[in-house]
Amino acid sequence: MSTVIRAENLGKKYIIGHQKQRYDDSLRDAMTHTARGLWQRIRHPLSPNRESVDLEELWALKDINFEVQEGERIGIIGRNGAGKSTLLKILSRITEPTTGKVRIRGRVSSLLEVGTGFHPELTGRENIFLNGAILGMTRQEIKRKFDEIVEFAEMEKFLDTPVKRYSSGMYVRLAFAVAAHLEPEILIVDEVLAVGDAAFQKKCLGKMENVTKEGRTVLFVSHNMAAVQSLCERACLLDSGKMIREGSVQEVVRQYLQSVTSTEVIPIDRRKDRSGDGSVRAVSLRIESADHDKVIRSSSRLKITIIYRSKEPIRYPKFLVGIYDYTNTGIFLLDSDAVGGLSEVLPPEGSVTCVTEAINLTAGLCYVNLAVFKSGVIADYIQYAACFDVKAEDVYGSGKVPGRDWVLCVLHHKWVLNGGLGQVCNKSLTTR
């Protein structure tokens, strides 16, 4: 394979201004300051107002080096403000870098923002031709692919409606349909797919997979780690404008999610980023093995204890505990309403305990979300309220236990030879 993108010492600097805040003691002070500012502007109209603005250098990207081979599917991930969109804009030739250089070989199609290149007063039909021309398609090429674009976007009914009347999801459908049918050598897609519905997201991911099967290259930015893992082979992790890691998508996604959740899993009595009406508050959450073991293993039963506090008795309480893996994929939902066991009224302060059957999970970290309801209304909700680590265990006794990067769960089972000796085979089957 040949190199289609090469970035060398790439950097992008912005100059941002901060408005100074003044706390004048009186109306006279405020009027004096305003008059002084006006006089300075009259005398020196071209000079900046240094009294009101502080300037700061912000490096959105710094010292970025990487290569992309033809036909690769690369995921670019990181927190908000990490520099992902800035990098894509440089690769799309929308923004010039401050330092370094980038070399691109091939035709590039970009979908960076919803409705980029659309004119709000024009209809969907007219914007297909306009947007296609902006992306580099000839009029004959657009005509040839017009029916395919409309069919993919599922927009026949609104084709002759001005796009200013479109919802953000409709914008995405039409914009992606045009960009995807450009048949570029390199397709660059930002987070815009998050706006579309689940069915359309699946359709777009399928289209991008088809693009890569045809030998083209895809750069994909998303906060949906499941989508990144299903589409991409390799990933780049950005943080504060720097490339933190580059490698296989599973390893990079795991590092990113563990770094995000590790900073957020703090004792819940100190958590400020919680929602709900506050009528009930969870003050403690403890997760341990219910089998008198110091660690949690694949065959362990979980014991989850929640201490709560309220100003008055809690009518019609409900406790929800969601358990997720490092990709934010749901594993279990523990619902006190679904199985019963709690009375219709709980005292203002107390604790509740949930004990599960054997979890049968492969080794790895799990994260817990906690929700408390009162009379059908959410009173307290905490994301990443806790985490626990499942230790590896030879549940089959054969030494063949899959890892978390392959499957989530293991399942005890038997194999039987039909119509013969009826012997039971101790083979292992794993399920996702």
C-alpha cells in the first residue's frame, strides 16, 4: 500500500482574546471609564483596546506526525477541544497550518459540519448540484448519480423544499449522501453522524465500509466508540492538541475510555455533576463480591449496597444500576421495580442491597451508572458512579478463557454427540 496522507510537525495556533472584567465602585466610575475608552478610540482608531482585551496564544494542534496508507480506516478520538476538528479542517484544506506541512495524494471529500456548502434558500434538489459542484463533481457526474443520492438520503418527499425548512437530521442525510457519492480516494467525516437517527447512522457506516472495500481511505471522528471500533482498524488519540497514542483501534479506545472514566469515578458524596430533582440523594455506593471473596471474578455474584438520604419518606422508590464495559456498551441493568423486594415506602435514610447471580464476565473494568427514582420521577442520577475490575478466572477448567477485547461473557454449557454414543464434550463456547 502507498501513503496517501503524511503530516509532519503539524501545528495550528490561534490568537484568542479575553475580555477584562471591571468592577467599578460607582456609576461615575463606569461613566469615566467609558468616556476614556471612547476618547482613546477617537485619537487612535486603529490601535487595539488593551484595557479591555487580553490576547492569548492557543495551540489547537502541536507537533502532529502521522501517516495514512491507502485503504485504511482511521478513527480520530479524544475529548472535546482535543484538536480533532482542527486536524480534519487542515487535511480538508479548509484551514492552513501554522507550522509543519501535510501531503495528500488523492481526491478528498469532507463532511465536517451539518449543511456545509448548502444555501438555505435553495431546494434540496438545487443544493445537491451546488454542494456536489463545491465538492468537485462535474454537472454530468451529479446527474448520473442524482437518483442514487436521493435514494440514499431518503428525501424524495422534500426534494423541492427549501433546505432552510429542513431539520438538522435532514441536513445530515442530504449532506452525507452527496459527499459519499463523490467517489473520493479519501473520505473525511466529522461527528455530524451523531445528529442522524440510528437507522441512518447504520446506513452511513455501511456506506463507509463499502468505500474502504473499494480501496479508498476513511478518516472518521466520533465520540461513539462502538461506531469507531466497528468501522476502523487503527485509531489516533488526541489530547490538548497533541498526539497521545496511535495504534490498533481496540488499544487506543481502551486507553481513551479508561482515562476519561478514571477522572470521573470519585466518591459519589462529592459528585457535583449529578442530575435529578434532588429529593433523594445517594451518598454511598459499594460494589463487592457476594461470595466472601476479596476480589470480583468471572463466576462471582455481585453485592451492590446503596446508602441514600432524603428529607421525608420515599414513596414508590426505584433503584436502577447500569453496568457497562469500557466501550460504553451496556452489559446488565439491575432494576428494583422489575424484580420487586422493596416496599412502597422507604424511610428517609437507609440502605438497600442488590445481590446478583454469577456475572460470567470476562476479565476487565466495568463502569456503573446509578439512578434513584421517587414516585416515578428521577431524583438522583450519577454517570460513572463507580467502577469494578473483574479478575481473570479459568471458568471452564481448560485454560482457554477469552479476553475482554473479544467477548464480554462466558457461558457454562455442554456439547453432545447426537445419535451416537451420546458423550458429553467439555468444549468452550463464548457469547457476546
